Amino acid sequence: MKRFFYLFLAIIVLFLGLSFAYKNARTVQLNYYLGVHWVSPLSLMLLAALSLGVLLGFIASLGMVVRLQRQLSQARKEIRQIEQEVINLRSLPIKDVL
């Protein structure tokens, strides 16, 4: 059921994207610094801007992801050491003090 929902959602997004591209097929001109000049359909420029934003966001979050992965690895190592200590303590004989 969940798979069907995601497939249905993907089809809707694809349909909306294609209809947006069809409705905005007029070419526009982009002038940027140092004489960079780009003429293409508006929908293509918006898709390029969205893709660039996603890429820059991914690159910006990489440092945090790497740091969290390192912390997770250290925490797992510490958990293994503590579990080993618990196993060692359980294997010690109990002394009756009376």
C-alpha cells in the first residue's frame, strides 16, 4: 500500500512538472557576470536553479553528516566496550558476606 502511494505521488509530481514545462516553454534570457549569457526555456532554467540549490544544500550538509557518523561510530564502540564489561562482571563469582 505504501509503495502504491509513493508511485501515485511520483506520477502526480511528474505530471505537474511536465504540464509546467509545457505551459512555460517560452525562451528567456539570463545575463550573468563576466559576459555569461544563457537563453533557454523558463522551465529549464527553473529546473537548473532547483538542481543547483539541491546540490549546494547537499554539499553544505556533508560536514555535519560526516561528524555525526563519526560520533555514531564512537558511541557504538563505547557500547561494545560497556557490554563486554557487563559480561565480565556477570562471570565473576558472587561472594556471600554473612
